[in-house]
Amino acid sequence: MNRKAMLTVEHLSCGYGKTEVIHDLSFQVAAGERLCILGPNGCGKTTLLRALAGVLPCQGYMEADGAALCGLTTKQRAKKIALMSQFSRPAFDYTVYEAVMLGRYAHRSGSLFPAETVADRAAVEDALRRTGVWELREHSVMRLSGGQLQRVFLARTFAQEPQIILLDEPANHLDLRYQAALLESLRDWTADKRRCVAGVFHDISLALAFADKALLLEEGRALACGPVEGLDERMLDRLYGMDVRSYMKRMYGRWE
Amino acid sequence: MRTGVKIGLLFLTAFAALLLGTGVGSVYVPPGDILSIAAGRMFDLPLPDHIPAGYSAMVLDMRLPRVLLAFLTGASLAVCGAVMQSLLQNPLASPFGLGVSSGAGLGAALVIVLGLASAGLGTFLLPAVSLVSALCTVFLVLFLAAKLDRRMSNVTVILVGMVVSLFCNAVMSLLATGSPAHAQRIQLWQLGSFSMREWSAVWALGPAAVLVCLYFLRYAGELDVMTCGEEQAVAMGVELRRVRGRLMTAVAVLTGTAVAFVGIIGFVDLIVPHVARRFFGAAHRRTLPACALLGGTFLVLCDLAARTLTPPHEIPIGSITALLGAPFFLYLFFAGRREG
């Protein structure tokens, strides 16, 4: 691979309590690349994302843009990696602008009562415009539709200005139109050569259409990891325990 | 309206409530007279002729400390409520609802029954035991809730809090029955009372309230981020475990101290943050100061009602806040149900 590695994971193991879910996993994501993590329910996809985001303690070595993650503070790590999950209803009445401004937390200085800076406001405005919610900035997040809300969360993720965005089924419960727009914004965002995306998607077709690299997870171990082009379909069949291609053909056949 | 203007209005309202609370009683003292009496004491000036000599002591040594104590308690409880709600991402959580106040009250009742309160070190022992038991209750409730339901949903946390709260109250009643000498004081405690009108209480609670509120304000940014949920908060750069531990402890300290002096007063910590958020938005750097002013004003007015509605008897302050708070809680609960 000639492109620079943005995210490197070596011998990663983690889990909950005594149960190990991810076993000795190694993979790389290059700059500008979009990785999708595939596997059946319970194979450890979300656990892997949680470990990468620093939510879950883990063993092994992880590196983002050349810096070892274990040596970073939570704030420094958040400047490199952001996590976007499927939306949940916010419980408190922030405006869209305020909600996106929360993404700037990691960039605040350590002073006693830190305030918003010019850079914060610029990043928030850019994120709001990029995701098409600038017009909604004064609205309350509690009164947005699911699609609008997910765009606000995407804006917050952009405002965090990470180099790596982790996605945890971000397109779930979204109308088709919003799904397409969401993935389009993420594709644009990754076009910058110092960024990459790693995501878990519920929908395999969606995942393979969005990503250019796939990591197949079987019971917490890497079954395969490589470009989506030339992905060995027998691996997919083994992973999901069924003939994936013919199922998809039947499913999507009516659109031919 | 600009936030500054709104906060200014709140300041004025709070000041007016303090004057009203001090002025109204068995005899009415007009606001102007209160100010001249206060100025007289502070700057050692002679009193105007139309003010009877006894008024000075009545206003400054009986009414003012009581009103200030009510204000400080209201402010402390409201701010603690707002912080607790954000920490648990649960707009229905509050120190009272989680049993923290009852736990603190139980600790205080134990100190009273064991006869330690009257000793010289009682002044410090009572708040200390009260805040330690408040702390224990917070962790007990959260531990139980997490055991029962890994997601710690609204309903679980509230139910567990209610169970613990009822249990602590029952033990307090037992203690009251078991030691008739202290029964009255404990019963007074269970529904809260400002009848302990002493400056010493104001001097103890005042600094605690100011310091803890400033501490919360310093964490306003973290609190905002924590409303997004624990996982998101970590991914956005908050050192969750450390910050949450510190803030929970601060909540327990302030609630415990307030309970030690005035007993258990419910619902202030639930109602006030909601009202504050409605007018000031959810951002903590605005909501927390608003909570302090609104909560203080609210409790001063409740205490005024408690003293004046049924003379010569006093209604327990906790009854007044519960009369207002319980319907409000139901309203929030059902409104939340409809939306989500």
C-alpha cells in the first residue's frame, strides 16, 4: 500500500469484564480510505468501534496519524477520532447551533472558565453549512425530525475536526433520501487526504457501496480485510451463513 | 430578550422576594425600613425615629437569617438538581427523587438520636454525617439501578430512588418513634423547616453553596457534553469517570449540607431546573446561575406561604413544595411520554 496509514490497529483485544469480544485484531486504514466493518450480530463490530473511540479499555497497539493512542489524553484523542452513532432523542433543549458547538469541547483550552473562540465559531458554521442545517441553527434539537437530527449529529462530528470518523450504524432509521445525503457528505469529507472513515452499517449493500475497503469480523477475529473490489464473496457467505449474492439479487432484482 | 437582561430581572426578583420574605410576618416591616435597619447595623448608624427599637433584633436576628437560609437552600437544591439531571441525561432525576435528601436526613437523624448533635462538635458533625450519608445514598442508588438495568433507563433510576427514599424515611420514622425525646425534631426534619433561624446555619451553608456553584460553573462545558450520553461524552473528549465522580460528590456535599440544616425539601430540585431551562435554554453556563436565583426566590416565597397561610401554625415547607411539585412531576412525566 503506497498511501499513508491513518489508522493502525495491531493485536487489539478487548471486551466487557472477563468476556473477551475482540481477539488479537490487526488492520490498517489508509488516508482518504473508507472502511466498512461487516459481520453478523454479536461479532463485535460495535465493541471494536467503542475500543477505537476510547470508550472501552483495551489491550494492543493503536495509532492514529502516526501517534500512539495510548499516550494521549481523552481530549487529545477526541481531536483525532470522533464517533457518530445512530441518533438518540436529545433530552435537553439545546439549539442546533449549541448542539454542534458541543463538538468543539476537545479544542477548548484548559483555562478555568473556557470560552468560545473565533476558530470554534468558524468550525461550527462550516459544519452547519456542510450538512445543510445552517438554516435550522436557532431551532431546538428536541423538535427536529430524525433525518434533521442525524444531520445535526454529523455537523457536531465535523465540528470536532477529527481526522478519523467512526460510524456506528449512522443510517439506521433514516429515510432513503437522508441516508444518501449522509453518506454523500461523509464521502466528500473523506476526499481530504488526511482523513479516513471506519464504519459499521446494518445494510451490507449500503456498506459495500460506500466503502472502498472491508473488514470482515467473525466472532471478534478478522476473517478478511481488503479492498471492496475483489472481495472474496465466499468469505461473505461464510460470514453470514448464507448465499449473500443470490439473496441480494432476489431482493434487489425488481429494480433491474 | 438578552440573557444578561433576563439574569438582571431575576436578580431584582430575588431581591424583592428577600425583602418581602423579611417584611411579612406577625408585624409588617416595609422594605424601606428593612434597608435602614440593615444599613444601621452594618454602618453603625442610628435608626430613624419611626422604627420601634425591638424591630432591629426581630428583622436582623430572626427573620433575615431565616429568609437567607431559605434562599440558600433553594439555590443549592435547584443547582444540584440541574447538575444531577445532566449527569444522568435524565430530566426527571433529582437529588430528592434519587433518595439523596432522604439518605442525608437519615444520617442527620441518627446523629440526633445518638445525642451527638447537642455536643460542641455537633455543629460540624451533623452536616458532615449528613453529607457522607448523602454520598453513600447516591452511589447505592446508582449501583442498584445499574445492576437492575444496564442501560439505566429513566424509569429504573426513578423507581430505585423512590424505593431507597421511602426506606430511609421509614427508618427515620422508626427512629422518631423509638426516641420520643427527639421525635419532634426528626418529624420536623422529614418535611423540612426553616424555623432554626440562626446566623450560624447561614454562615455554614452560604460559603458551601457559593463554592460548589462556582465549581459546577467551571464544569459547565463538560456538563453540556455529558448530556449527549456517556459514550459520546468520552468520544468528544470528556474524562467521564473523573468528572462524573467529582460532580456527583459535589452534589452530595451540597445537598447533604443543606439537608443537615433544614431537613428534606423535595421537588425544588426538579421544578426549578425545568423552568430555568425553558427561559434560558439548556446551556449550563446560563442555566446554572438562573437555577440558583430562581430556586432561591422560589423557596423564599414557599416559606412565606408556609408561615402566613395558617397562622399561628406553620405548614411544613416540604408539604408546600410537594403540593406544587407532585403535579408538575406528573405533567413532565406524561409530556415526556407523549413525545418519546
